[in-house]
Amino acid sequence: MEELGLSLAHTMIMRWVHQYGTERDKRIRRHLKQTNDSWRVDESYIKVKGQWMYLYRAVDSEGNTIDF
């Protein structure tokens, strides 16, 4: 926030997190896919627009992918 020229106390930011975080969680949860407790993660090194980047993908035991 200082980069934007704003001076805020850390307690104010913490209050925002507590106030709006639970509401954000409720809105986002309904769009998430259910996964089970067993999953594997794989990483690949791919070239995107001429630049090398890592791609991470997780797959649960039922074959559902979890991209991040």
C-alpha cells in the first residue's frame, strides 16, 4: 500500500481480512470441484511465448485434474 502512497495500519488490513475473507470463501467454495484425499503432483518445464516456465498439475486418484 505504501507503493500507492497509502499509509494503513496492519490492524486495519487484518480487520478487512476477517470481515471480507469469510464472505469471499463462501462465494468461491461453491465453484470449486470436490477432490478426494489422495492426489499426486507433477511439474513440467514448458516454453510459453519464447520463455521457459514451470507448469504444475495435480491429479487425484479418480483422474480429476487440479490446475494451479
